[in-house]
Amino acid sequence: MSAQAVLYLIAIILLVVAALPVPVRGFNLALAAAAFALLAYAWPVITA
């Protein structure tokens, strides 16, 4: 499994957890998921 796939998988898991009605203080899971998705999307450019 490539690093890009792992980053996308982490983003998906964070989005699913963010959609649950579990309160998380001081840490926005949806924002973290967006950051991981953006990092995965840009991974080929970063590593080239």
C-alpha cells in the first residue's frame, strides 16, 4: 500500500469519526481529515 493510499485512508477514517455524535474538545476531526486529504492529493508533487 502506497503512502498516498494510507493518507487517504486516514482522511476517510477521520471523516467517519467526525460524523459521529461524539464530542471531541479542542480538536476538529473534520479539519484534520481535510488536511490529510489535501496532503494525500499533493503527495506526488511533494515527493517528486
